[in-house]
Amino acid sequence: MDIVTSTDPLVVARALVLHDLTSTDVATPANVSLLEEAVAQRRWWLEQWADGAPYVAGLVAQDVQDGLLGTSGRWPLCRSCDVDDLHPLYVDPDLGGPDPQWVCEQTGTVVAPLGNL
């Protein structure tokens, strides 16, 4: 099998976030549609600011988080610490990149790079 790679930062962003949606069992059709909408909106943003390419993956992840909060609740939930209450991970750095990663809201521990949940 050939692995196809892309240099389009939006294709990469979509793949990373889709992987994390899938690995956390929330890649429903509605949630994938939300991802597609986030990618479409960020396409315009990236056309206006080409230097934003290193930031777009983290921003797409944050857009999906915001969208899911209104429909499905907090995502992704932290599964890496011993805290009893459910709490989400957040994208660090706040501007989405470069090199975005998921960080535990409670402990500040880096859980995984974006696309590696």
C-alpha cells in the first residue's frame, strides 16, 4: 500500500484531527461534518495569512473542540491522569502552533501531539 502525503496544511490538519476524533470514538458523521466545516473556514483564513500555515492544525482542533462543546460536550477528555472528575485536554500553544499538542487541563501535562491520541 502506498502512503499518500500532502504538503497542504489543511489536509494535514484534517488528517490529524480526524485521527484524534477516531481514536477517542467520537468520529460520528455529524462530528466529521463539523471538522469539514472548520477546515473550510480555516481555508479562507489561511488564504489571507499564508504565514499562518504552522498554526492552522491547532486552530482547526480548537474549532472542532468549540463546535463539539455545543453539541456533544467537552472533547477530548483526559485519560492520562488520576483525577476523578472528567476534564478535557486543550491545545497548546493557545494560537494552535507550531507543533500543537494536547495538554491536560488539570495538571498541565503534555498528553500527546495533535494527531496522536
